[in-house]
Amino acid sequence: MFLKKPLFLFFLIITVSASAGTVDTLEIQSTQLKKTTKVVVIKPTALSEAKETYPVIYLLHGYGGNYAQWSKISPQLSKTADDLKVIFVCPDGGTGSWYFDSPIDSSIRYESYITKELIPYIDANFPTKPESKYRAITGLSMGGHGAMYLAIRHTNLFGAAGSTSGGVDFRPFPNNWDIKNALGNYEDNKERWEENTVMHQVENLENKKLAIIIDCGVDDFFIGVNRALHEKLLKQKINHDYIERPGGHSYGYWSGNIDYQILFFKKFFK
């Protein structure tokens, strides 16, 4: 494996030989999270054979998932890594972090972890193309929110962003998915809740700062908030791809639809 100088302690690598690409499970120590956390990296087999560098796509899991969720949902990712010559990075976002920094719980700092620790670590230890024009991020459900949230707030790091079945506005669900553990209860903290939604963050987004793709199943309980986000982006004249397909909030939907987002990102990289 190609290694540069590590940024923080590297505890464990478990390498699984795949039919195409290679799947590594890394265990690293995060200062921001104050704990050891795992990351799956799926890379082309040619990575160790040449001096070529590769674009990177970050895949964020949903509520209740973990670093291994995308590998289970889409085992084709190892072949895709080889075919398209990209590196996939699947971090662990905790049970219900929503990928922001909590103002009330110092252990929930997933925005800082990903942007300040994980990205520099990946770029230091793998042959990546480290510019934003070669870095994309997407995710499912909670991860869809996280991907859009992080990309909008860090356009210097990400050139493209996606969301599949994303919880892009969680205010209609004040008692779900542990959000109040990170933001406090909704009734007493409405402004805080609003500020941390993708729906609010897009107000600060300039057109063409990000290449954006959003999809959601028509039977998904998040379809309403995704349609609202689409309308808001149209109103703000922000270019984006928006797709509705048959399906609900399920592994079956995400397994097939992630391939379309990956192709969108690959076109962006070129």
C-alpha cells in the first residue's frame, strides 16, 4: 500500500481481497472524537503497482449504520473502484451524529473529524488527487444530509456532492433519530435546528460552487423534504440534478441508485 507520512496514529489495517479492487478497514485515533474509529477504504488493485493518483469519493452511512454499511449495500463498489479508477472512503459517523459538530455534546464533532482529520489523513496515506475538483461526497439518509451539509460548508474541500434518500431537513421529525441528543429538544432550540439543516445551509451556496446530484424514492418518508430542497435550489438558480425514482427508504433502492451518483461524479472529475 502506498504510504506517506501519517497524520495521526494508525492502529490497524485489515485487507480483504476482493474480486476487483481491494477493501481495507483502517482503525485510527481521532483527536476530535476522542476515540478510535474505523474507516473502510476501497481502492483500485492497480494502486500499489503504479505512481498514478486517483479521485476520491466519500460515502457516508445512514442512522444506525456504520463504516461497513456501504460495503454491504453495494458490494459492487470494489469492481467500480477498479473500473473507474477511483478511491472510495467510508467513515464511521456514529449512531446518530448527522455529521455536524454538536453545540451541546463535545463527543459529537463529525464535521471537524472529517474535514480536519480524515481528509488530510487519506491524502497523506493514499495516492489521491488532493484538489477539491477530484473529491466528492455523498451518502444515504442521515449520510445524505451529512454529505450535502459538509460540502456546502466546505467548498474548498469538495467539488461535488450528492444525497440519496437524504434527511435534508429534519425539523419535521423532532423526536426521531437522536437528533435532540446533539441539538437539544426542538421546541426550545428551533433556531439551532434550522441552522444545521441542509435546507438552511443552501442559502449560503453560490451557483457552480458544487456539482450537485440528489435522488429520492417516491415512497420514501423523506420525499417531501427532498422536493422542498429541489424547489429552493431552483428558486436560488443553483444548478443541480434532481431525480425521483420508484422505491422507498431501503437497501434495495440505495444499492442500485448509488451507481448513478458515482457516474455523475466520474463525469465531474473529467
